[in-house]
Amino acid sequence: MHPEQGSPFDVIIIGAGFAGLYGVHQAAKAGLNVLGLEAGEGVGGTWFWNRYPGARCDVESVDYSYSFDEDLQQSWAWTERFAAQPEILAYINHVADRFDLRRHYRFNQRVTAATFDDDAAVWTLRTESGHEFRSQFVVFATGCLSAPIKPNIPGIESFAGEELFTARWPEEGVGFAGKRVGVIGTGSSGIQVAPIIAREAEALTVFQRSANFSVPVPNRPWTDAEQSEIRATYRQRRENSYYAPAATPHRSLQTKALELTAEERARALEDRWNGGGVLFNKVFPDQNSDLAVNELVREFAVAKIRAKVDDPAVADDLIPYDHPIGTKRICTDSGYYEMFNRPNVSLVNLRREAIEEVTPTGIRTADRFIELDTLIYATGFDAMTGALLRIDLHGAHGARLGDLWADGPVTYLGFGIPGFPNMFSVNSVGTPSVMANMVLHSEQQLDWVLALVEHCRAQGIRKAVARAEAAATWTDHLVEVAEGTLFVKADSWYMGANIEGKKRVFMPYIGGFDNYRRYCDEERDNGYPSFELTA
Ligand code: N01
């Protein structure tokens, strides 16, 4: 039967990233009539789109992988400590093949509208290509960093050279030899891509509006002995992650920074700096809540930057002064700061020298004109809410999500949105998501949602919708927890501050994956008291 006709699906899952694929697998395994819809032409989500050279995960490969299938986890051998994009994408493709998941998917189907029919309790989804799909339940596994933004710079459309986006990198790759390249944006993507381009390009100009902290990634191949050890203890490693603050086996020290001696603090900082990845943000338990402790961590990182960059004036431009360290996502790099010692690389500090316009041949700043053959935008995303709000989403009685969220997003545990029955959002606003290991987080999210779907089917429930009071309480709780931290001090994408006009509110749950998971367990074990369930 053609999917557009006939009875509605039991569940449609939008997205073929880590979350969507796992959801489709579990739903099919549970005997549900499931359809996956994906905007891209293949699986991989974030790792499908962000194929820029240098893209690498900042969570160790053996943690940033599925745990649901012991054979899979025992048979896949990650080659490096921190996997690069091609290996992660190969892994996701392997999973899709191994569990025969592609047959459930329709690719090249970007969902542009979704409407709930309250009488029939059925969602109708429309895609860019004009197809319609109907389902009782719908799960948006559309990613938190999947709605890229193009900056609003005068003349931007006039550029006649090559224009590239880190978040939409061409599959066939790009050569830079002999080219004058500009990179706008110095977040994780810009910081990863720039050193690779610097090696090849004739000239590279980095346009920096805000400096960021970056920790070098101490990447290396896993040794055979490590591989064997990981295989032998994988179950335990996962057990140590399922109820851990960041869904990995790693934790911060238990002792507050100022209760340690200066030597102990210095050793802890050096260890975590050398350990790499995002763990530098979790050296001390109080570094993200106590400004004095944060300052200690910051000073350590600043000294590292100064030691790497030959020109002290350039080093000074590369040091962030506008946010406590870690309150914007700490980046991970391979030779980013050192790159500025190369004769073919220059830094433009846009705080001193703003971009006035893009012209067909380059960028004019307040001080000069820089000729460019290639212009790369590493300018970020409308994070966490962007993917959902770009869809014309109408819940019960025509309620528009854009209206409901006009004053900031409101969810219950991230999953449920009042007025939007049988619709679940995963890995999104209201969840730890971007603060945790996204793969285990995805498993938890989809397990929870599918358990609720199963509950509804077993109990003859046609509609499940989060109660408004529960969502208001959860949303207040998110704010309260965030306000106990330094995170609210930064103009970060966590706060929606990178999007003009977006409500400034800390969007993820910062109280830890462990605590979040316990809230979710409790809701499920108590029979979903925060959902209105209609037979
Ligand atoms: O995006 P970003 P990203 N003119 O928003 C600048 C994850 N990730 O793609 O800060 C000039 O961080 C903007 O400046 P400002 C990770 O969670 C992970 O790099 O707004 N500049 C900023 O410098 C990460 O945090 C990995 O002042 C403009 C940059 O563009 C998240 O994705 C790798 C501008 C955007 O940085 C997002 O990272 C990659 C303008 N008009 C991504 N507009 C790893 O796993 C924006 N900018 C390691």
C-alpha cells in the first residue's frame, strides 16, 4: 500500500539521526506500524549534514555510540578515541543496514507542516515535495542543532566566489589550494574547520565576533589492549553512564575546588585539559556555579592560549572576556590557536573592526577590504527550538506552536507540549540533550516516548497530552536550576542569544542527565500523571 493512502501509521518519527533511527528500530521491533521521514537523502542527522573537514565528536567514541545491542557494541571497533565525522557517519550507516532500518524511511521528505485533527486523533504531516502522511503519534527527532542560520550582513547575496556552510558541506569535498578563504564564525565548527583549511589555502582570514575557549583534542588510535578492555567491560561502562550527569562514565571531582590544595587543583586542571573533549568543563563540581572557581579555571585556559600564540596581541584577541569559561559550549580543536602563527593566517576581530558589507569579491570591514575566493559560514544554528518552529505546527483546535512559544518554549520534560496531543519532541528544549552524551540520551528519550505510546495502545487511549500545569512547573524548574549556575550570564545559543528577537531563556535542563532520567522514570512508573489521557 502506498504510505500516503490507507490507514494512518501508528507512529511517524521525523529524523534519521541517532534518535530517529533508534526510535524507528524500537517501534518496528514492538510491532508498531512506523514510518520514518528524513529531509536528507541519507541517514546520519547532524553527521550527515556537517561533513566539513575537521568535524570530530568531543565525546569519546566508545561512549558516543549505541548501547542497546550488545552484539553491535561488541562488533564495532572504533579506531580513534574521538571519532571523526566520516567514521561516525559510517557507523550510523552500518546500524541502518544491520537492522534494516532504511525500509521504514522515506528520504528527501522535509516536513514543512503538521496538523492535528482532534476528532480523529490523527496527525497529518506535509512535506516540501507535497506528500502527506498521517499517523496517530508523531515524534520529532529533528535535532537541536539542525536549523542553520545565515547571517544578515549587507551585500551577502552578492558574493560571486564560492560560498560554503559548515552545516551543509558538499559531500564531494572542497579543495582550497591557491585560494583566499574567509571563515565567519568561531564556535565549535569554525574552530575545527579553520586549521585544516589553513594547511592548504593560500590565505585564510578568520572573522571573529566572539572569542571562544577551546581545548585541544588529544586524539589517537585506540590500542588493541584498550579495545579488548573496553569490550570486556562495556556493560559496566554503560551502567556507569545511564544515571550519570553527562551520560558518560566521567564525572567531575567530588571535592569543591577551594577545598583542594593549590597543587591538587593545578594537577586536576592539567589532567582534564590533557584528557580533552568537553570534560574540561567538569573539572570541579562548583566551576559552573561559583565565579571565583570559574575564574581559576579560566586563568588556566588563558595561560594555555597565551603559550600557544606567538603574537601577544593576537593571543589577546583570541581570549574571551565576555563570559565565564564553559558557559558557552567549550570547543575542541586540533591546532586552532597554533594556526595563527602561520604566515598565511590572519584574524579579524569584528568587535574592533566590524564587517560593513560583503561584495562580489570579498569583505569590507570598517578598516579594510579583504579579497576572497571562498567564503565559509560557520555561523551556527537556531538551536533547540528552530527545527520545530520552522515547521507550520498546529495542535488541537488549530493552536499554533509559534504562538504558544512566543514568550519562550514550554514543555513537560521536553517531551510533551500542552495543546499538542500525541506529539513528542525528543532531544530538545527542556531536556539535558546538548549537555550530555547525545547517543545514550537518544536511547533514553525514545524508550520513554515509545513506552508511553505502548501504554496508550494497551489501555485504549486515543490521546495523550501534557498537562499545562505540569509543563509550567517543569519550565519554571528549568529556569530555577539554570539560575543557580553561571550559564545564564553568557550570550550563548543555549540562551537563544544568537538569534535576534528570540526569547532569552536557558533552554536545556542543566540539572544532570541522572536527575532528569529519574524524573522521567517517576512519571512513567506512576502511570503518566502529568499527561491527560483520553480513551
Ligand atoms: O555554532 P556557534 P557552531 N557575524 O553558534 C558567529 C555543536 N558542535 O556550529 O558568538 C560574525 O557555536 C558567532 O559569533 P557570536 C556544539 O554544541 C559540536 O560552531 O554569536 N559572526 C559564533 O562565533 C556547538 O556549540 C562539535 O558572537 C557571526 C559562530 O558564528 C554547536 O554545535 C562541532 C555572525 C557560531 O558559533 C554550534 O557550533 C561542531 C555574524 N553575523 C558543532 N553570526 C563537536 O562535537 C554568527 N556568528 C566538537
